[in-house]
Amino acid sequence: MDIIKIITSFKEKLKSQVDKNELANGEILYNQGECQILSQSQTQFELFMNKKNADDANEYKLYIEDDKIFPTEKGEIAEWDRYSYACLLQIENELHLLDFKPQTEHKKYSREGMIQRVIKERQQKADKADYRIQWASNIYGDHILTNERGVKYKIFLRDFDNETGYSNSPDAKLNKLGTTKHIMYAFNQLKNDRSLYMNNGQNCPFVEIFLDPLNDYKISWFYPHYLPLFEHSLISKYFGKKKYLEDNEITSFLNFIEEAEGNEMIRIRPEVTEKIERVFESEMLKKLEQDTSIDFNIINTDLFNYQKEGIKFAVFKKAAVIADEMGLGKTLQAIGTAILKKKIFDFRRTLIVCPASIKEQWKSEIEKFTKEKALVIQGNPEQRNKQYKDENHFFYIINYETILRDHRALNKAGFDFLILDEAQRVKNYETKTSSAIKRLNPKHTLVITGTPIENKLIDIYSILNIIDPYFFGPLWNFSYQYCLFDPEKHNKINGYYNLQKLNEKLGDILIRREKRKVIDELPNLQQYNIPVLLSPLQAEYHAGYATGIAQILRKKFLTPFDMQNLQMLLAKMRMVCDSTYLVDDETNESPKLEELKYILLEQLDIRNTDRKIIIFSEWVKVHKLIGQMLRENDIGFVELNGKIPVKLRGELIRKFETNKHSKIFLSTEAGGTGLNLQVADTVINFELPWNPAKKNQRIGRIDRLGQKSNKLTIFSFISKDSIEEKIAAGLLVKQNLFDGVLNDSNETNFVDFSSKGRSQFIEQLEDFIYKSQTEAQKDIYEDDVNIQDESPEQEDEIASYVEPEEEKESLAINETEKSETSELETKPTENITEESPVSKTEELEQVMNNGMQFLSGLFKMSTGKDVGFEDQKIEVNKETGEVTMKFKLPVKGL
């Protein structure tokens, strides 16, 4: 049965049988993603249709029989209308995802074929180049070439038949070709102007000791004439009759360098001594690894065995990658590696480069697990330079964008150890950020990343090219061994091969553990807070709502209308942290949504695993945004909100559990009670609820007896510098307040507040708002500004770098807001007069009443129910000043 043909034919029939407006509306519903497939077979499809203004959920089934299709709704035969037609379009789309695609032919290069290709590409660049050459007095060199940007390179023409030579450009150090576009250009000039060749000396002025790119960069010698006696004796002593040394003979070559010192007839290229140094360092590290017993007690926590293994792997390597799956503690392993390198190698300074949003998180982790100090670099250029030179810390933390501006200052400061976190974010090896990182000169480097390969195999090449350019060598050398090219599109890669060979090679520098392989070592519950920066528009809205709250809190007494406005503004502050779309239908700025996409697709690899994930957000609008992103990335999901009747929720969960394509369960707080979702192993809180108990309730849906995964991971998104940070820290609402006042399943009916003034909630809210307003007035240097110019560099070599101008920014706040904030700041110290105990207690009674109104409003906002504070009673002890509040709560069963 060809279902696609049946659907196509049936759609044509519907065009003449169903009203055109219904079909058009059905297509709109389909395009808006209002229809979800729950299950499917060859002749039957079950779907979920989100009908606006419907009292309950609508489940459709479409049956295919011969050349006809029958829709049913709630078990009854349904008409062909906009809803059933949207279901048909959804099924058609699903089936087209499985359309047969003709097999693509691949082009596999041989080594020789790839060399010919890249030589041709460089020759084309050389033919178009406009360089200048300062010729030496001898045709062999060293000549000085200046490119279009004024960068100078040294050129030595070695072989006039094969047109190979030496250049001190970065490309020549790695390309394994024996030539560069600069060398090609020089040979072109000689061929085009014979007088250049004839008018210069023909005798090579020195014996060249170099690394031969055509022989795996082995130490070699070159002299095209008969060797003078002394040089002949020295060469034969160390090279014998060969032109090169094997790598296992390198260590003895130091004696050659000593004997040749001061001999103008012998020219030793700097790359030779660099290679000798690398060989000696490698042998030293191997010996240290054999002879050193690692003491993990210097880290203030009990490490899992796999974490100890990761640290051992990285400590004795000049360059290493820890690529464990998300949630396995790569940060702690990196910190442990740095501490042990300090102890073993006497390292004094470690530079951590990470996304701007997690700099403070790194500092917190360091100070939690070690005795070392960590400094987050920030401020203007002068301030940052001063911080780099500070010698009172071991860890220095910056974000990737800062490297573009500060790489010179960083090298002057001299860092022993470089840690790159989330290095896949600079996976494009041609960008300026990547080039800037390569210019840093640490002794050792460690990369930590959960996704060393995101979408393309070139990702792993790019990351390793940053920390050890010799590991893979030039890109062409990597490509011909592992990449399958499109036969028609020159640079398109259609596939990969030799992956086991690649995996074996990576074992020397990269270690990766998956959670499923170390799951027995892990605790049953792991929780991670994911910091996310607000977008500028989000921050503007957030500051505006804070200003409105400040105006309300400035009042001495709050009316019920004030409390209602306060609740509304607090809710909007939380909503805008998710997306501006929740407060402004015309915009959708949501860094959280981008972070969610990144975690699902890259770090959790949801499309290629069997894991089930629950995402909580209390706002249906957020569900629509997430759902759109999931559909765009072909990730199946189900959605639960308050509109879904209780009787259908069990069926919805069953579909989630049994349908392998449904990997995400979107839920509002409607999924917080009465549901068991033990099939999931991950919970993502898109935002934290006001009530800390709500978070525990969410977790309780799957962290219970019978949970199939036995291990649970919780991710909570928290917008930095926002009200969400205060909620996460528990500073606005304490657990006992919710347990005693807002939890209708709790029998507590007595809450004792301090007699010092306003309730703890109001005081802490004031403190947060005042602090937010104060911060909003400050002009700051934005050290985390995103550098937009990430275009690939056009040259093989690295060009001279120009420091970008610093941009001074300030948080958006108008003059009125500034004046109001200033008044708020001075208010606590103005007009303070001594009051009698009676007047204080009377004022406190009024404050407590306001607090009760506020708590009642919060309860109603989160549950839709009245808490029942009508019979509240406040008793004041005028002698001690203590205030006791008594009230009745609805208690179930009474």
C-alpha cells in the first residue's frame, strides 16, 4: 500500500468536496503546529488536535482503507473540516520525512590526489597575489616577502626543479607540502624575470638544518654543493649517510647544536629546536606519569572513579580533551587537573576561558572544591591588564570574546595552564577567535566539551587544531583520510569513513565517558543550574518592571490595589526571563530557548538516543515556543496543560511512554500532581516556580519507586542578574512560608514573624529591587560584548592584529527612573525619629496585614484559589514588641 499516493489522491478529492475556507484554516492550523501525531501504523494514525476554546482535548484517528481515508473524533465518525484536514496534512508531512532519497555518489581522495588539489589551490592564490620581494644577494635566500597587509615572511628557495623551499609562515610549519603560496610566488617571479636568477649568486651560502615537510617533518639537512671539510665531518657524525634523522634519534641531536654554535656556515631553523624541545618534554611527561603517585585528597570532595581516571589522563599531557557526556562533572575534573599540575609542575597561573554566562559558576566551583583563589576578569582594558598581573590568585577566568582584545596582555602575563570550556563554541578553526586562542602561549592546555563533534567531523579537527596543531597536521591530511567528498560540489562533504581508525588515534589525546557506562557510580539525583544571560531587550523590560515595583514599595502602606499591581509586576519580571514574547507579542528574544535547543540537540543528543525528557514551564506560551523549536528539529513531543481533562491525561502519558518518537513531555504545573512519569530520566525547568515545593513536586513525578531509569538529572534555567537568581537562592520566599501559608496540603496554621518590622518577604523584595535599581545607574564597561566579526580569515597565515575599540555601555534607564532610584537609596536614612513601642506595634500590625494580602494574592495567582484569610487575627504584645499572626487554613478532611 502506497500511503503517500493515497493521501495525495484523496487531497485532490477533498478540494471539490470541502469548503475552501475550511481547507485554508486547516492548513493554517497545520502550519502553526496545532496537531501532533501520537501513534501510527500502516492503516491507522492517532493524533492530538489543539482546538482553541475547546473544553477538553481532541484526539483524532485517521483510518486508511483501500483508496479512502476516514477521520474519527472521540471514537465517532467525524466530518472533513479544518481539524481533520490539518491532521491529514500532518500525516502527509510525517510520511514525506521517510521519502526514499537516491544514494549519493562519493569521491574519495588518495593522498597524492589531495596533495595535487591543495597545491593547485595555493598556486591559484599565488598567481593572483600582489606581493613584494626583497631579494637576497644569492638566489637561495633568505629573501624577504611582504604580503598585501604588510606582513613580512622569510623565504628560502631550496629545490629549483621541484620548486620547494622554506618559509617561516604558519602554513609552512604544518602543511606537509614543501611549498606555500609565498614560495610559489617567488618561483613565478624568477621564471618571469630571468635576470633575477642570473644576476644573483649561485652558491648556497649555508648548510640548512630544517624540518622536511615532505618527510613528516623529520630533522634533515640541505646543501646543494660539496660540503666543506668541517661541516662534512659534523654532518656525517650525526646523520651518517642519511639526509634525515629518525624521531628516536632526536635526543642526541642536542650535541650537534652545541658543536654547530657560532658556525655561520650552518643555519639551524627555529622549528628544529622547537621539535627537539617537544620530544624531550614528551619523554619527561611519560616518566613523571610512571613515577608519580597522584594524591586526590587535595581536592575537597570525594571523586568518582571515572573522574579520577579523567584527571589522571589529563595531568601528564601537554594537550588533552575531556569530552564526557553532559552531567558527569567535567568542570571538577578540570579543576582537579589544574591543582595537580600546580603540585607536580609548580604551575603558578591557570587561565580559564569559558562562555560569559558561567564565569561566576567557575569561580564558585573552584572555591568550593579547592583552597585556591579565583579571579573573574572584568572591567575596562586598563583594569583587565592590572588583573592579569595580579599574583594573589591561581585561577583567572575570562570569556572567549575577551581573548580577541587581550591576547597580547595575556601572553605578557604568562599563564602556565589554559582550560577551554565549551570549546565547541569556537569550532570554526578559521575564525578570529580561534586564531587568537592559538596565539596564546601556555605550557599545557585542556579542553572540556560534552560535544566534541556537533554536526560535522571537522569540529573535532578544529578543536584539536587549536590546542595541538601537530596532532592531525594540515586539514587536507585529515580530510583525505576520513572525508567523502561530493563529486560535483568541490568543497561539499557527503560522508565519512575510517571512523574506527580515527577513534583509535583520538585515544592518545581525548577521553570520553557516557553516562550509561558509569551510571552505577552516580548518585540517584543530580541537579544542575544553567545560567543564561538576558538579552538587551529582556533586561530593559526587567528593569522597567523593577522600577514599577520600587515605586510601590516606597509607599509606607500598601493597599490591596498596590498588592495586585505588585503581583502582576513580579509575574512579568519572571515571564520576561523566559521570552519577551510573553509580555510583547511582536518580539521573541529568548536566550533560554537557544540554550534549550543546544542542550537537547548537542549535549543530550536527543535525536540519536532513547532518553525521555520532561520540560516544565508554567506558561502555555512558552510551550508553543518550545514546541515550534522541537518541530523544526524533528523531535516528537506531547504537551500537558490545564486544558487537558484529567480523564485523558493517563492516555497522554501512555503515548509518551510507549511511542519511541515522543521524546519530550511539555508540562505546566498541571503535571505537577497526580501524574507518574517514571519513564523519563531528565527534567528541565525552563523557569523555577515561586514555590520551592513546586520544584520538588515536579521532580517527584519521576523520582519515585518504579522509576525505570534509576538515575535522574535535573536542569534548571536561571537568568543571570534577574529575579530568577533570587528565587533560586531562596532569598525572596522561604520554604517554611510556603509550607505554612501557601501549601493547602499542610496543616500548619501558625506563623510567627519577627517584631522588627516588615515581613521577611517584603524586606528581601525591597533589598533586591533597591540593589537592581542601584546597579542600573552604573556606567559599566561591557567585558562580555559579543564580537560579531567571526568571518573566516582569508590568509593561510595569521595577520597582524588590531585591538578593537572598547565600547562603553550602561543599562537602559531614563532620567525619571534615575531620580526615583536616588530617592529610594536615601530613604532608609531620612527622617528617622524615635517612636513609642505602641506606635511601632500598631505600624507592624498594618504591615502584617499587607503581608497577608500579598501572600494571599500569590497563592491565588499560582493556584486560582482563595487561601481563606478572612478570619485572620493579629495579636500584639506591647511589652515585648512581639507580633503573632493566627489564621485558619482550609484543611482537607475537616
